Amino acid sequence: MGRRKIEMKMVKDRGSRQVTFSKRRNGLFKKANDLATLCGLEIAIIVFSPGGKAFSFGNPNVEDVVDRYLNRKSEPIPPASEGMFEKENEELIDLVKQLQLEKKKGEMLEKEMKSRGESIKIEDLDLDELLKLKESLERLRQNVRMKESELEASSSLLLLANEPVVEADASASKTSI
């Protein structure tokens, strides 16, 4: 699909709106992190999901930035030493990548479930439920592989059982000629 320009209007479908929110939120937080890192800014972002859940990002943290804003403190929060947040930034980037991979897996699972006629909203599951779903899908995969092996073995036995009979009939018909 690639990048394409979309019209800025409210997304009508609730599920699509939640997916759009999650993707845009991650992008917004990543941009805020980049801006804070490059320019040494103090930044706080608080957003509420369509479901009413609060998400926040802050550098150095949301509470300090909000307190400074509300109290109108003119002195900046003491800057951290150079490189103090590099490890956290790298961890954040790794977590965002991991989250994106998990979302892709979830989308693939959802497509598979829709093709079977089942419907579960992956976004509504918590971590424990997702882990249980993953385990059950892995068990299902194992069971399918075992059934496949059994079917292959039984079909091979049937073929082997039929071959000698066919050969015997063929040799019998040759001798009678």
C-alpha cells in the first residue's frame, strides 16, 4: 500500500478509529521524544483514547513538566547529564518496534479468525489473554501437524497395501495370456 494522503476527518468505524489512534499516538510520542532529545526540551503530552483511556509521554517526566506549567516556574528543571536518557530512548524504540510486530501478528490472527467466521477484537484483550491465545494457537498448530502426519502415514499405508494387490493382479493377468 505504501504512504498515501488521507483526508482529515473523523474515522467512522470504531475498530479502525482505535487502530488509527494507536498508530498515530505511537508516532506522536516518537516525534516528541526525538524533539526532546535533539533540542533538550521539556515536553509533556497527555492524550485520551476513543475508549477514554489516558496515555502520556513526558521528558524528563509528565509530572515535572505539568507542575512547572501550572506553577508557572520560570527556572527550567535541571537538565540531565549528557547521554542519561540514551539507554531509555533505545529501550523505547525497541519496545515500539516490538509493539508494531505484535500488532502485525494480531492483524494476521484477526484475518485468519475472520476467514473462519470467528470474531474477537485483539485490541480488547489484555496481556494474559493474548498469551493464552498464543498458547492455544500453538497447540492448535501442533495438533494440525500431528493430524497431518497421521493422515500422511495412513494414506501411505493404504497405498502400500494396495500396491501388492495391483502387482499380483498384473502378474496373474500376464501369465494367463
